[in-house]
Amino acid sequence: MLRGHDLTIDDIVAAAARIAGAVERTPCAVSRTLSQITGAEVTIKFENMQYTASFKERGALNRLLLLTADERRHGVVAMSAGNHAQGLAHHAARLGIAATLVMPEGTPMVKVGRTRALGAEVVVAGASLAESHALARSIAIERGAVFVPPYDCPLVMAGQGTVVLELLEQAPDLDVIVVPVGGGGLLAGSIVAASASARTRPVEIVGVQVSSHAAVHAALQTAGPDQPVPGGDTVAEGIAVTQPSPRAIRIAHDAGCDVVVVDDALIEEAMVLYLEVEKVVAEGAGAAPLAALLAQRERFAGRKVGLLLTGGNADLRVLASALLRSLARSGRLSTLSVTLPDKPGALHALTGVLAAEGANVVELIHDRMGLSTRLRSAQVAVQIETADRGHLDSVVVALETAGFTVVH
């Protein structure tokens, strides 16, 4: 049985009424193609359609609306990897409240730029969220401002929980909802919202974390919040949290919530699927729930699964890199190193085999002067596009059968 932990369904219902009209009631839809790919009936909640392209507006606005008149005059301070910052900046400016956001070094420039454009003062400092958190706290104390945590606050959690309240109104027959987990605010709000929904049967909440920052998963496995995680760079910087909310962990533990751990490669695959199939941009954190389905297909097969696509603020360089890596992993884009005799017609023979096998040449570099090139031979680096890994393998076999030495 869930204990309240300062967060109740009444808080989430009140938050939903409070923020109504100021945040989007985002659409949700069944994805037939993703359902075919994963074996589950997949319903997507498109929180990337919020004005700031993230669900984080919900919790930020709920906290702002409960400031006293004196607190409004002194302003707010927060730390954020991007989406909480944008949500707070947008609604603080709309409400005439000064906002200062501390963002870690390495935060995607698109998020830093948009936060500044929304009218907030931005301080880029701290090698990690923990360092940025400490600086934001000190700025808040110095200025007499209110510190607004991105996740460890019941009022923020209540606002985040409204997304599941809304989803269950739109898709009341879901069996399970998969939620990205960083600090745990959305997870906690989702658990409380789902546990108290007016349904004849319960809906399961499953969290998902990236392997480099699976702090909530570790805490639930050992029943303690202070479990070290590797940290480091990840495509899912929005959930790259090493010190999650103890309150969220308690709520998840009491609910018996499971947290799936996925790696960056699966998250990048999910980002590409969203772009190719749904024609929408999902940042790494927003794509994590789909990555969980890809990682554990048998677990979700045949079930009605809701995915929270929580944000679309992907840095274009990160997105482009993720796309190329995903294409390479799937065998759709590859670079082959081919040795061929340095004589007339050799290159024509090579491209002839590629054409016969249906491989599209994207780029070709012909090098006969390299230090590693043997006498009377040439080295060709040819980037090709193929349908999949099986097609790539057949192309390599055809080249080797034709007498070429291939490395890939």
C-alpha cells in the first residue's frame, strides 16, 4: 500500500486544475508501426508538443503558481540540464517573475540558448548536476529567492504527475506506462496518479534509466538511495542524474515499481525510430521508454503500453550523430576498406559488384599512395547504403567472391 510521502492524488488533481489552459493537453495516439515492431500495442503521449517541447512545464508551473506575493518579488532559482530550465523560464516570464537558471557545463547549446531566449538569466557552471545544484542553492540564499528543484519537491512532482492523469483519461485501457527516470519526480508523480486512477484494474508503472546513470534502479535493488553510479556522457542527458530524489525512491519502493536499464545504443535506435516512423524528434530521455520496449520485448508483448515521449529538445549535432551510429549498427550505412589491383578497370569492377548487389555508393575515396598500401595495389574506402545487416553481409560475400579483400 502506498504511503503519501507528502504527495497524494489530491495534489495531482489540484495541480491539473491549476495549470489547465497554461500548458498543452498533448495528444496521444496508437502507433501501428511501433506496435508491429515491438509486439505490444503502443500508445504514445507526445509531451514534446508542449511549448518548450517538454513535460517539465507542468511541475515548474505548478510550483510557480503557489508562490506567495513576497516570493514572487524575490524571484526563483533552479538548476537544470535544460528542460526544467526552459519550462521555468517560460512560465516565470509569463507571470512576471525573475528566474535564474544554473545549467551544467556540457548542456546542449540548443537548451542553453532557448532558456536565455525565454527571458531567464542563465549561469552555465558546474561539471555535473550536483555541482550546479550547489551553486544554484547558494545563489538562491544570497538573493533571498525561492529554489525550485527539478524533481525533489512534492509540488513539482504533483505537476509532473498530471501527464499520467491526462494519459489515462485519453487511453483508459492501458496495462502499463513506461516512464523515463532521472531524478525520479516524474516517476513518483506517475505512480501516485496511476495508483489512484478510477479504473477497474491497476495500471503498472515501469521506469527506465540509462545504464550510466541508473541510480534509482540501484537504490531499489538495495533498498537505499546512496548507490554510486558510473556517470559520464550519455545521449540521454535529460535523465543523467547521479543523486535522485529520496522521496521518489521511497514512493517507487513502496509501490514495488521496477526500473529497466538500457544503454545508449538502444536509446539512439529509439530516437531514429521516432524520427522515421512517427516523424517526430525525441531527445534521448524522451526516447528511453521506447528503448525499454526494444530491450524487453517479451515482457511487454501483447500488452497495451503507454510511452511518455517526454521531450524533443535534441541538440542537432547529437541527433545527427545518433542517426549515423544507428544506421551503422543496423547495417544500413557502412564503410568498407577494399584492396584492389592498381590497374585499369579495377575500380569499375568494384563498383560493378556493388551495383549488381543493389548497394548504393555514398562516398568513395581511392588511395594508391598510402603508407599501408601494397605495391601495385590501391586502397579504396567506400561508404555504402544497404537495406539491413543481411544485405550488407551479402555485399561483402559478393566482393570477396570477386577476388577483393574487404575489411569492415
